[in-house]
Amino acid sequence: MEFDIMNIFLYLAIILLATKIFGLLARKIGLPQVAGMVIAGLLIGPAIFSRLGMGFQGLINPSEIELDVLNAFAQVGVALILFSSGMETDIKELKKSGIAATVIAMAGVAVPMALGTIGAAMFMGGIGSLANHETLMNALFVGAILAATSVGITVETLRELGKLNTKIGTTVLSAAIIDDVIGIIVLSIVTAMNGEGNIGMTLIKAVGFFVFTIGLGFILRKVFIWLEKSRPQSRRTGIFALAMCMFYAFAAEEFFGIAAITGAYMAGLMLSGMPDTNFVDRKIIVSGYMIFTPIFFAYIGISSDFSHFQLSDLIFGLVFVALGIIGKIVGCYFAAKGFKYTNHESLTIGFGMIARGEVALAVYAIGKSLIHTNSAGTILGIDPLVGTIMLIIISSILCPVFLKIMFNKKDVTHQQNNLSSTVANVSERVD
């Protein structure tokens, strides 16, 4: 299928309508709209229908080039989500949760990666097979896919629930951002262990990224403050802010090897707390919600490919998904408990970290060229890509659902406690 710009117009129309309809349906039955958008992508794309053998490939069946175009829209969408969340971040709360978020992020990487490595080894001949260097590298590669959290899905869910700027929301957001950076560093370390790359250079680049973004950010922040004083709530301020977002996203990945979305978040963070921040944030949210954000969530489903799906893929995929979700919850839960979060708060943080997205696919794409394959061109006898796609889809749906349940439960408990206190006060007055 050749590229046709008219197809893009049609695809965008279908995506925007489908994500809105399924988003509203999801909200109507008590689910976050984000979950509905991901499901919409699955239903309008070829992932499911291509397996039914009916000749129908879905409402959207993009060519490779057209899929790249949709991916470009999706990447802009997730960058805007992170840029907006950066502007909405309370710096004071971020400082309070900084050490806790870092430890939670590290646990949220270490535990699922360890479980993934062990689980992969079980499919390759048992734990003893890890003594073989090639098997060890393959298993570590599979574990590394489980490391990073999808910040975009988590952030959008927290915003939709009105919990983004709470103590838990800030902790989850901070940990997810750090998680992504650690995930990229982990992949680089695994790569270096396999004879490629340099661990020291990777760590230097990570430090350099934060020095660069914060240093330049302080200068740009002063420029924006000057603009606000001379022309408050001017349209040009929003345009300059958007340009800063895009440049930070570009610089993060191109100069430092850090995910572009992390650069977008840092751009937003450097502009947070200024007089015009809310004005700019509203402009960015409108721009994102009108077109780019729905495309990002729909793209997860549209880009899924189950054409070579086998029973062995299903078995490994289910194990892979279970280890990825359980690993995040367990690791983050116990790390949060170590910082005196309540059981409910710790579990909520764990659920908020389970979503996987574009970084997991990026880890697979980068690492697959470094693994040792069998005669069929796969490791483990199956393709880890299927498990990765299953993890992204299932976790993208479960994360919003679990967070909504946990926050609703907390709100109900809070209301009951308030009611109990009110009744007690009334009783004391009557007595």
C-alpha cells in the first residue's frame, strides 16, 4: 500500500470520532476515558480483524509510511501531555517527594526486571541456563523491557481523576519520569555488557541531560518572566513555550539518549509556578486534546500486530504481562512503605506505575538487534514483541481502572471519616 495523504485525513477523522465515542462510553460505565481511547485503537485498527480471516482489516489499515505519520502525531501528543504535566507540577511537593520518588522508581525497575529475567530463563531451559552468557543476555534483555513506566498514560489518568497535583499524584509522576530515565540507562548497561556501548558514557549523558535542561531552563524562565511583565497572557508566550517543549524533547533524545518525553516534562517543569503558567497550560491542553492526545492513545491499539500470533506467544505473553504488572506493584509498594506511606497510598502508587508504552517498544526495538537468536530468528522460541504488545495494551487499560478504584475508595473512606467525626461532634454537643 502506497502513501496517500488523503488516507491520513480519513484516518484522523475515524480516530477522533472513535476515541471520543469510546472515551464517553468508558466514562459512562465508570472507567477513565483513557482506557476507552486505547480500546478504540484496537477496534478500529487491524490488530483484531486481521486474525479473523474475513478479509476485513479494520476501519484503519495504514501502510508502513502512513503508520509512521500517525506515530509522529502520537509522539507530539505524548510530548504535550508531559509538557502540560510539568507545568502543573508543584515544585514544593516535588522536592518533598524527590528522594522517595527516586527510591520508588529504582525499586519499580529492579523488581520487574529481576522477575522478567528469571521468567525468561524458565522458557529457555531453567534458572541454570543463566550460566550461559548468551542466555543471560537474552534474559536480561527481556527483563529490561519491563523496566520503564508509560508516563503519558499515568499522567492523563491522574489528570482526568483530578489527582495529578496531590501527594500521591506528584510521587507517581516523579517516579515515572525517573523510571523512564533509569530504564534507558539499564538498556545501555545491558548493551554494554553484551560488548556494545559504554556504561560510563551513558551515566555521564544522564547527568549532562539534567544539568543542561535545568541550566538552560533558568535562563529561559527569566525570559518568560520578562515577557509576562511586558505582555501578560499574550498568545506569543504560548507559542514560545511550545517551541521550548519541542526543543527540549529533541535535545533529550538526540544529544543525551534520554526519552524525548522526559525532555518535554523538564521543559514544563522549568516553566511551572509563573504568573502565566495556567494560561499557557490551558492553551497546550486544548491543542493536545483537539487532535494529538487522542491519536497517542489510539495509536497503541492501531500499531499492534498479531498477524504471527501463536499459542506459545500467548502463554509467554500472559506470563510476561503478569510478571511486569506484579513486579511494579510489589517493588513500588514496599519502597513507598519504607517512606511511611500508608498501605492504601503505597498500593495506589504501585498501580500508578504499571502502565507501559512507547519506551517499552523502544527498548525492544533497540535491544532486538543485540540478542542471540535461534534458527527461526527468535529468542525463547517465540517473539518477545508479542508479549511487549500484550503488556502495553493490558497495562494501559488496567492502570486507569485500578487508579480510579483506589482513589474512589480513598474518597469514600475520607467521606465516611468526616461523617463519623461530624456525628461524634454532634453527639458531644447533645450530651
